[in-house]
Amino acid sequence: MMLTYRLRLLLAVLAGLACACPALAGDAVRIAVPAAYTGNVAAYGDNIKAGVTLKVEEINAKGGVGGVKLEALFLDEQCEPREAATVAAKIVQDESVAAVIGHLCSSAHLAALPAYIKAGLPALSPTATNIAISEKNKDKQGETWSFRTIYRDDFQGRFLARYIARVMGLRRVAVFHDMNDYGLGLAEAFQAEARSLGLTVTGVEAYLKGAQDFTAQLTKIKAADPDALFIAGYSAEGALIADQAAKVGLTVPKFGADGLDNEDYIKIAGPAAEGTFLTAPFLAEAAGPEAAAFIDAFKARFKRDPDYMSANAYDATGLIAGVLANTGPARDKVREALAAMNSKDTAYFGVTGPTFFDHNGDCQKPAFVKTVADRKFVAAPLQMAHDD
């Protein structure tokens, strides 16, 4: 059964061959890709756009989805909840849109969800990690409309606490978090696990998105003498925190989640980025041979290495395209097909490994650890076993 499903996806998505599926009418089938293409985290949106673009180009070069062109509509919501709600209202009114790949940020995704659920439009996020999404993505009948190809914040927070304690052997850690849904979710999960492991949380400080000066909080953190600093936020502020931490003499190892996984973190933080460790769901060094072609194609197309956001967006696009080839563009049928991908036997196998969902639309993927060495993200020399 698994072989049959995989072959159907391969024939429909990669070869663009006809299948015994509902016909796709019109000149194109469309997916909406709302993300931050301007603003404070536009670099993330650029990575999402690159991953989607590459997969769309590959699919269309092979004949499209069931012989129909696949088209991505990139809509800017700046990772801002208010903008995301406005953009979502426009998306649901466009009857040519069969599915959404997004949103990028958790706060934006949560703000957009009510519109998608009410209109019956399925959304697949490659990056939104907040745990509340699992609870707020269902309609009155209990049907799930939001899915994701990324693990949740509670998983990341617990994983990082275990990595600090069991792999790094550190005992005293300070927490510095963004006040948005993403930062709060990470910080809460991290602290709970840290304390259960016997780590000492020396202090917890918070900041607002867009802040520039963190000297006062960092000075307070330094006075508590931590062995490590956990930064729960995005790369723009995280890089400034790393730089200013060095300036106040706080030179302990820094840890973060996927929000720091962007080249801008290294560019802005400079030498202070060295020795930062962060979780990532995709690591080129750990990827199987099936990812090599993607990595090579991405480098050739965009003149840079792919990060996890690009890889997840690439896989999300392939997954949705495969579903569309088998179901047609009816939104309810797309949702049903996503919900039916509930085991390895029905998973989509992409460059990030198998993707399938539980009853909340969440996927379970292993975490890897990256570090910054010589101004580059590289695989951390010490990884943690996935069953730790």
C-alpha cells in the first residue's frame, strides 16, 4: 500500500503524468504562501520563498500537477498578527487557491487560523511551532484544518534543556525570551524540562520584538553567573543579544531554537555568534542521499546553502502538489487527504524525511544541533540520540 501511494505521488508530481484522479481544470492550480517578505524577519520569508519556488519550478518543468501548471501566490504579512489576519481574509476569498503553505511565524499563523477554518481552507506550515496551534486548528466538528511539517516548541524546549544538561554538562542557565507566542512557548517548555533535570535557572528576562538595546537585562543576567544563555526568539534580536552579551562580559555558550537559524544571525552578531548552538529539523550533514540533489539545485539556483526553512518549504510544496494531483483542488478533499497521512505507510517522503501527521496535524521529526564555527553554521560535533 505504501509503495502504491508513493508511486502515485511520484508519477503525478515529478513526472506530471495523468493519473486516475479528478481532473484539474483551468490553466493553473494555485497555492498561497503568506509569510514575511518585508520587515524585521524578511530573511526568513526569503528562505520560504526560495524553497517553494524551487519545487514549483521543478514540478512545472515535469509537466505540472496532473498536467496543470502549479502557481504560488506570495503574500506579505510581515509575521505580524494583524497583517496575517488581513491577508488570510483575502486568501480565502480567492477561489483559485486550493491550499495554503504558511504562515511563517506562530503568532501570524494563529491570527490567520479562524479565517481558514471558517472558509474550509487547509493550511500547511513549514515553520510555525507554537503549541497552541494544535488546540486552535479544528472546526466545530473536530476536523483539523491546519497541519505542519515542523516540530512543536515544547519539543524544542525540552530537547535543548536535555542537550545542555546531558551533552554539554552545564548546570546553570539563564533564559532570555521574546514576548511573542513563539518565545513564550519555547521559554516555558525549556524551563519546565530544565528544572526536572536538576538544572538551575539563574534568571528569566523578556524583551519585545524590535528592541535594540538589551544591556540592562544582560547585565542582570551576568550578575547571576550562569553557565549558559538560552535565547528564545528570532535572529534579528538574537544577534543583537549575542553581540551585547559579549560587550558586557557574558561570554557563556548561547543556545537557541530554529528562530536563530538564519545567516543574518551570524552577519549581525559577528564574532559573538561563535559558539552558539541551535536546534534544526534539517541538517545537510545528516540528510540522506535523496537530499543531495535538492542541496545542489538550491545552491545553483540561489547561490547559497539551504537552511531548514527552505528545505521544509520545499517539502511542503511537494506534499501539497502530490495531494492536489490525487484529489483535485477541492479544499475539503485536500484537507481529508492531509488528515489521512497519519502513518509512515501514508507519509510523504521528501528531503527532510517522512512527513505524516497526528490527529492535531502535528508531525514528529527528529532534531539536530547546529553550531556557529568560523562564521558558518555547521553540524555540532556532539549530537544527541533521538531517544534521549
